[in-house]
Amino acid sequence: MHTGRIDTAVLLLHYGKYLADKDLLLRETFDFEALKLRDGFVEYGGFKAKNIVFATGFGIKNNPYFNYLPLNGTKGELLTIKAPALKEERVIKSSVFIIPLGKDMYRVGATYKWKDKSNTPTEECKQELLQKLNTFLKCPYEVVDHVAGIRPTVSDRKPLVGRHPEHENMYLLNGLGSRGVMIAPMASMQLYALIENKEAVVPEMDLSRFTKKHFRN
Ligand SMILES: Cc1cc2nc3c(=O)[nH]c(=O)nc-3n(C[C@H](O)[C@H](O)[C@H](O)COP(=O)(O)OP(=O)(O)OC[C@H]3O[C@@H](n4cnc5c(N)ncnc54)[C@H](O)[C@@H]3O)c2cc1C
């Protein structure tokens, strides 16, 4: 009731095009050595900016400024199946979920794994998902896609939003865990209010709850 699904692949594709058309998007791996912290601004390549915001999910592990934060990461895998006989428009939630995507395609997921930190889909997780799916899906289907990703999960399960403990032009938006779609709007509004209006981030999200860890390293 009163819920919806955001097609994040379509959202990212079109928002990326919107930014590229305005010449506001550069697609490259960030080179931390090229970042220069100046008094009151930052420099990167040919760019000068008042602030920098890192929003790199599990990529935070390669970020020398924020890798003190306890972001552990939880791997998840999803299948896409084609099931022409299913004819279901509602989301079904059992031991796994089935989400209708249209054209007889359905998304099935997800797994939760804490040790493996790769983005590679595994046969083990595929079998885990199929075994659970087969307990309640009783029509023929074929698997047409299988993907994996790392959820940016934090030890206390809360987002990581705020300013670096030492560098005042450096910010972070991360720790969205397994609910990025729901949490990102509020978390990014909190960050915007901090950067532009100097309004404090709600304590539950504020990364300053881990500042002691930064100075311990
Ligand atoms: C299987 C699975 C199912 C999920 N289901 C749901 C769901 O149903 N609902 C929901 O709300 N959430 C779901 N999530 C969680 C959701 O995907 C995350 O919360 C969300 O993607 C986090 O967003 P983010 O932008 O912080 O990080 P990411 O989506 O990980 O994006 C970070 C981006 O930064 C890039 N990057 C990293 N390092 C660098 C670098 N050095 N230079 C340049 N780019 C870099 C990465 O390539 C990536 O594009 C699911 C996750 C998984 C894995």
C-alpha cells in the first residue's frame, strides 16, 4: 500500500546524461594523490572547488581520509528470471523476494554475506537463491541475469554523514547500507544543510561519532 520502486539503473543513466549534457560529469577513478587541500578550497586536476564530497560506497576502503570509519560491507547477490506463466504484478516477499520488472521478467533476491568483499556473482549464492525460490514458485522459469554488489554497511547500522575531523572542506555521504534508496534523500539533505547553512547533522548519522577512531590511527 502506498509504496513504489525506484528503477535505480534508469535513474542513474538519465541523471548521468543530464549532468554530462551540462558538462558537470567526469567518469574516472578518483586519484587521491592528485587532490590538493588548500586554505579554504580544494584542487583536483584542473578543478578548484570550495568543498569536496566523497560518496563512493564501499570504495571508501581506498580513501586515505575516511578509511578509519567502521564500514564493513555486506555482499548481496540478485537474480533476474523470466517466468512467462507467473503473470504477477505484486511484489512477493518470502524467504526471498520476487519483484516484477515487466515483460515477464522478475528480480529475485537477495543474499547477505559478510566475508566475501568482491563484486563477483557466485554459484553458491545462485543456488541459495534458487533453493529458496523453488520452495514457493511453482511455475517454469529461466535465470537470465545474476549480479552482485557490496552494501556499504556500518558497524552500528547508521549512515555516515558529515565533515572530516581535520579537513574542513572535505565531506562524506556514505553508510547507506541495505536501504540507500530510502535513506539517501534525508542523508543528502542533512549534508547539504551542514555545508551550506552550518546546521548540525542528526547525531545518529553524524560521522563525528567515530572521531576518536580517526585520532587513534
Ligand atoms: C544485492 C543488493 C540489493 C539491494 N537492495 C536494495 C533495495 O532494495 N533498496 C535499497 O534502498 N537499497 C538496496 N541496496 C543497497 C543500495 O544499493 C546501497 O545502499 C546504495 O547503492 C548505496 O549508495 P552509494 O551511492 O552510497 O554507494 P554505491 O551505490 O556503491 O555507489 C558508489 C559509487 O562510487 C564509485 N566509486 C567508488 N570508489 C571510487 C573511486 N575511487 N573513484 C571513482 N568512483 C568510485 C563506485 O563505482 C560506485 O559507482 C541493495 C544492495 C545490494 C548489493
